[in-house]
Amino acid sequence: MSYTPKHLGHVVMRVRDMERSLDFYTRVMGLTIMERSPSGTVFMSANTEKSHELAIRRSASTPPAQITR
């Protein structure tokens, strides 16, 4: 199943699993990879006439500490 958005705002996200995220945003959401920077950031777009609408980059491998109350 695939869905292609018509428009996105400009979003930058940090992800722990880059390959899984790329698979989701390209295969499931239908985004196109527009560019990969030397730093590892991947730029994607729903509209290939734009440079990008979504950028993802790898976050720290350690998840943040849980806050307990």
C-alpha cells in the first residue's frame, strides 16, 4: 500500500533507524529521495519540483532517558 502526499511543509526529523525510516518514507509514503548530504542527512520530497520538504538525519543511538513520575 502506498500513499503520496500532495503537499508537505518543511520538516526535519532525527531518526534512530535510518534504513527503516527511508523504507517507510519512500515505499509507504511515496516520497522521492532528492539528495544525500555528506553528513548523512537525506532530503526527500512529495513534489520533485521542490528541493525537499522532509529531511531526516540519524540521531544518537541511545534512546533518551524515560521520565517517571
